[in-house]
Amino acid sequence: MKFTPDLFNNVGRMCAIRGADSGRVWKLRTAMRNKQGERFYLCRNTVTGGFRVVHSRGMSSLY
């Protein structure tokens, strides 16, 4: 995947991830695109400090 500017200004916002029990503890860090042009985000869990790559459709909401 290639790092890309986030044209939607979502980097730095908090989000909830579908299927994750933890709720609004994920912070969007970096935007990426794959070869097909789909948008992904590197998210950091603010409680545990862990990272996870999430497709833009995998986020249930932004805060």
C-alpha cells in the first residue's frame, strides 16, 4: 500500500470500528491507498496503544 494525503480530513479524528468491542477508542493516524485505489487508515487504539489497518468501509462512525 502507498501512503496518500487524506483528502477527506479524517486523520486525527476518533472512530469506532465494526466488529471491535472497544467503541470510540480508535484514532485515525495515516491514510493509505492500495493498487485498486481503495482507501485504508492506520488506526491506533488510545487505550492499549495497538495499531490496526482498517478499510474506510470498516469504520462504523467518525467523531
